[in-house]
Amino acid sequence: MSVMLESKQGLIAGDGTLPVKMAQYAKENGFEVVCISLASDNVKQLKKYCSKVYSCHPGEINRIEKILKEEEIKQATFLGKVHKRVLLQLYKFDARAIELLKSIKRLNDDEVMLLIVREFEKAGIKVLDQTIFIKNLMIPAGVLGKHKPTPEQLEDVNYGFWLAKEMGGVDVGQSVVIKDKMIMAVEAIEGTDACIKRGAKLAKKNASVIKVSKPKQDKRFDIPAVGLRTLKTMKRYKADLLAVEANETIIVDQEKVIKFADDNNIVIMAV
């Protein structure tokens, strides 16, 4: 079902390049973007494309909602990484945020995000599919660079794909590291790059990294994404294959990612 887009869009931005790409594409297509930045690494870039950028902590629910209402935002998109360690510290969480977190049984990604989505909807703000403004970054099936996988690597990819789907089904993580049909690491709260580091260090070299969407992926949050940082982590720890799920994964700065993979003997593919 297509969504009638408002001319003024809200962007709830974590770190990384993805929120910047969304703001850029939205502005280029005639939309005004008001951003609530939950991270600091990309604020300078966001200011190029957003009419306003407010800096907030993820736990300041009342302040975030107040800003969106004052800006008359009816639609918003969540993009970028917000590390779950904030849930361990609860630093700067307002009383409402703490009460909301107490109300859910598990603090896994889906439960927390669905809670936030419901609060937004109560305030009259629709949370959009993350891919609406950046569909051009979704990757079709195939090998993306010049390096081809070996039959042994393909076996690891098939195993890793199945395993990552199983992990996603119980909302543990979306990435796994495999070598010689052995599980080196499964992503949990630490995130993809830390999972790669942990698994590839165990493997010593020639590990395969597989990242997929969850079986019941809610496209309003947690669309799998990889970028140059992912590849640089792989190179540092001698992992040499990255497989992502075709038509369900965003690759940021695709040309740079493929060039880096080609230059560093890394296979990159979508399955």
C-alpha cells in the first residue's frame, strides 16, 4: 500500500551515513526534513540537508515528542544506529521513558521499537517504512565485485544464511560469522562490527560474514545495512566474504564498498 507523503518529513537519526542519505534524497525530491539527531557523528552532514537539526538523547521521549508536535510533523523515519548500551545505563532517560521500558517484558530490539512506534502513533505521528526515500540503495541478487566465492565459501554462506534467519526469528541479531561450516560468532547486543571482530579473530582468517533481514521484518526499523565500515572491519580481522540478503539489504556508498572489496580480495554478494 503506497503512502501519501507529507511535504515536511521528520527524521529520527542515529549515527552513520544512512540518515544523511535519506535527508539528501528527500531534499533533492522537494521535501523539507526536520531532524532529531540521537548521535553526534553525522550532525554536520545532516545540517546540509535538513531545515532544522535538534540534538536529543534517545531517552528524552517527552522532549522528542514535543519537538515533533511543535514542528507539526505527521510522518517520521527512523534511520541510523543507536547502540543498545543506552538501555543498560538509562542515562538521561526521562520518567516517561523509564515507565514505558518497565511496561514491556523483554528489551529486545523489536519490543523496544514497537513501543516507540506506538507512542508516536498516539501523538499522531506515523512512522514510515525506512526504505521509502532510499529504495535505490537496496541490493539485487548477485556477486557485486570482481571476486567470486569458492564452493566451500558458498556452503558457509548457505549455512550462515539459515542460521542468521533462525537468530533473527527470535530477535537476537541479524549477522553471523562462519568458517569451514563452524559458527564463529552470532550477533547480539554488540552490533555487526563487534560480532565480525569477535568471530573473525577466532577464525584467524578466511571467515565469512552473513547478514540477513528478520523473517518477519518490520520495515519501519532494523532494515539490515552494511557500508564501508563493515568492510574495513572485515579487512582488519581477515574476513574475506560478505553475503547479504538480496532485495532486503541496504548498502551505503555502494561504489566505494565494491571498490574496497575488489582492492582487498573480499567477496561481496547478495543472495
